[in-house]
Amino acid sequence: MLALYSFQLGLPSLLLVGERNGSGIVFRDCPKEITRLVVGAMEGLMAALYLDQGLGACRKLLARLLFPCAADLPLRRAWLAAACRPAPTPDATPAAPATSEHDARLLAFQEQTGMRFRSFGLLRQALTHPSFFHTVETPAIGTGWAPSARVCPGAASAAQLRGGVDPRLHNQRLEWLGDALLNLAAIDYVLHHYPEDHEHPVQLLRTALVNNPTICDAAAKCGMQHAARFSHDQLGESGRARDKMLADCFEATIGALYLDRQPLGLAAVKAFTSAVLFPITQATVAERRWMDPKARLQYALNVFSTTAGVQMTKRFELLEEHGPAHERMYVVGCFVNEVLVATARGLSITDAQMGAALRAQEELHLTIDD
């Protein structure tokens, strides 16, 4: 679809591009490469439009591309109107004196962070993990609140048809929205603060800013773990599982904030993330934490190769795997110039590779200091 939109706008005729790509392939002889070019042009145009005029301009352009004909004008207007209409919330009432122990914790969280939700139900939903209902018979038990028929018509019957808890009671959908918003806010921040960096380092820095450990640190500083509701059974699981639940709540809170502050939801998200998440950027850049262990090892090997004049290459190899299918353990070795330098194990091959890369850098006493 992006290639089609690009041709609709006539972008191919405006592209400034060489005859060949980095691999020496002639563009005109490879339809696949031409498609990649026009798709990249469309994505670049949308990014430029967002940086220049904001999200609303991107939405209007997309509406014109989706409904290009004069006969489609009513559909275009309806689509744009629907995009600007406030999303239905589980509980549209504002914050009131605490009606439950959880509401009291939510009010304390608002005081600590300085956020004031117009729809208190959105904050309650954002900080309720789906696992909370694993030990609660019905959504109304122990919560002091359930969606009314006026706000969520047919909620109970819909939940029964799905055989589970109504999704408007927990944060799964808000987490999905918040994840996209968090990535957009991080990209916006990185592009404005590091305008001279190329795509790859900028992408790595964005990833470092929105990964689970970083998000968990920011959530803990906000005291979010004291306001969120989880399953007590899952709280006893591994640290990774607990961190994932807390990260989900952080992303869901961003999604809830976006919906609560319409039509200025994106501005509110940027302000919140700039205050609680992005201040760690300088330390992340200085310590090169935007690189994962494999990238740091490669960078250190490249520096050593340049300064010592000795070519250094690395590769990873799966050495062992054992355990049942649901708890598979992998052992991976890191080879530098075909010599086994370090091994590590993990619950996935990627985790084991990361551990092996970290140990290899320690074993070789390689640093990444400038």
C-alpha cells in the first residue's frame, strides 16, 4: 500500500537517487529495489510532514490517499472526524474521594506525578494488569467499580461471549496504544536532539530508551509499582515477568494519558516522557548503553582492529540445548577469530548470545571508551 500511495503522489519522479544501491544492484533492473525506494520515499515524506506540521497533517494526507475520489469525500470526512473523536472510556467520572484502597493509591500516584486525569477510570484501567483478574471472580469484586451499562453497553454479555474479562477492565488495549505512542515520542526526541546522527545509531538509541529495563526504571521512579494491580501469584515469578508487567502498566498509562488529554494528547505524552523517561538519555549515550552487548562487542572489536591493525571478527554458535519445550535452555559460544572466547546460557538463543557477547568483552578486556 505504501508503494501505491507513493505513486499516487508522484514521488518516484521526484526522487534523487543513484544508479546503483550499496550492493551494486542497478535499480532499474530490480523491481524489488524500486519498490523499496518508493516505499522509503513515502515513509520519509510522512516523517517530514510530521516534523513540519504535526500528526494532524499526516492524518489528513493519509485520508486523501485512502479516499482519493470526489465520491469518497463523505467517507474521508467521516474518517477524519472519527480519528478526532474522544475514545469511549470505561468510566468517565472524574477523580473523587477514594472509594477503595486501590483508588486511594491511584490518587496518591496522581499527587506524586502531578498528573490529573479528567477520566479517573482511564487511570484505573491503565494500572490494572490482566493478571489481576486471575484471582478475582468478577470484575466488580474488590474493585469498587465496574463499567456501567451507560458507558459500556453490553459489557457483561460481550465478556461472557469471549469467555473472559471484558477488555475495558484491564490495560491490554491501552498498553498496545501506549507502545506505539512511546516509540513515536522517543523517535521525535532523538531526531530533535541528535540531528546529525545516521539512522542506525538513532534506531539503537531509540530502542535503548524504550526497552523494558529503561521503562521499569522510569516507572519505579514514579512509584507506579505501588499504584498498579497485579496477580499476587505472578508477582512471585521471575524478575523478568514482574518487569514486563510494570512496563506494560507504564505504556498503558501513556495510552490513557493520550486519550484523556484529547485533542492535545500527543503533547501531553511528550511532556510526560520528557520529564520521567528521556532525562536518562545523556547517561545512555555517554556509557553507550544504547548498544546491546552484541553491538558493544562489535564496536570494541572494530576499534581494536583499527588501532592495532589486526582484523577481528566474531561469530556465535549454538553449542547445547536441553530441557523441556516450555523451559528450553540454550548454551551459545562466542568465537573471536575462530577461537572460543566465552559461553553463556539463556532461555532463548538471543539471550544466550547477549550473555556470551558480554562475557567475551570482559574476557578480552575490551573497552568502548572514546
